[in-house]
Amino acid sequence: MHSKTSQLPLTVMLVDNEPARAAIVEQALLDNGYKVIRRLENTQNLTRAVQESLPDMVIIDIESPDRDMLENMSQLTRNNPRPIVMFAEENESTSMEAAIRAGVSAYVVDGMQPNRFKPILQVAIARFREFQALRLELETIKTQLEDRKLIDKAKGLIMKHQGCDEAAAYKALRKLAMDRSQRMSEVALNVISVMNLMGEVE
């Protein structure tokens, strides 16, 4: 979500296939301090539209999410994540669970009441930020584990090739990384590639 100054209203992309209802929703958003910068009839080009307009959040007003809509939301969540709020008439648990898996931050089934817009959207933004922070933390941990595996494998190859102990192998890797201004995992990957070409990797 791109940064904005506190003076500017949060921008919204509204997805609604009923113009009259969409106009009511847009006015309610305006009354609550939000600005609709683009309106779509469906989610067919949702990711591209978000890339073009850069809204702070996406609001979808539908009867029930179908498979194509869920896939489009999943694609947006993967490529250009935004808080997504869905107002739906369908209260079936499977639809709700599928929408949440697709990246919906808030799924509201009891109608759109203008006086409830602001707290719902605020909660959705908070949930989105919490989820993004958790995802970033998990990705960082995953990267660290993958880096550690590469470094350990490279150390083992150096120990075998040069007949040295683990401390010496680690020192050699670290020196290479410093000399080349690279991360140790990058150097480790290079070492593994070279050893592979030399037939040292089993």
C-alpha cells in the first residue's frame, strides 16, 4: 500500500456490478472520509486496475464470490496486495472461507450500513497490515533457513576439498563474501556451482 500524507483521504477501488448500488456505496464512503478513485463492474482485470490506479484498498460488493472472482483476488494478493473488504449477501461458510483464503481482510454479510463503514474498513486495514507483517516475518525466516542450508553445504564441500575443519571453511566463505561484496549465501551458491562443475557434489 503506497504511502500517503495524513491530510489525504484513503483511496478506494470499488467493484460492483449494479450502478445504483455502487453510487450509494460511493456516497457512503465519501461521507466517511474515503475517496473512490475507480469503479469496476467485475474483478476480471482487478490486478491490472490496481497497478494502474494504486488504491489504498479494494471494496467488492456482490451477492456471492464465484471461482473466477476468487482467483482474481488471489492473484492480486500475490502480486500487489491491498486490504480487500467484501460485502456479500451469501453467508455460507464455505464462500466466506474461500474469500478469506483468497486474501479478503473483512467479509461482511449483514448488509452495508453507512454508519458501520468506517470501523469495518479500519479493522480490515489493521488485519491486512498484521497479515503482511506476519507474511514478511515468515518469508524472512524461510530465506534465512535456505541461506543456512546453502552455507552449510558449501562449508562441507570446502572441508572435503581442502581437508580443513568447519571453522576454516566458514572463514574462507566469509573472506570470499567480503572480497566480492556479496552475501555469504550468494558466495555459497557460487561455491556449490563450481564444485558441481568439478564433480565434487554428489
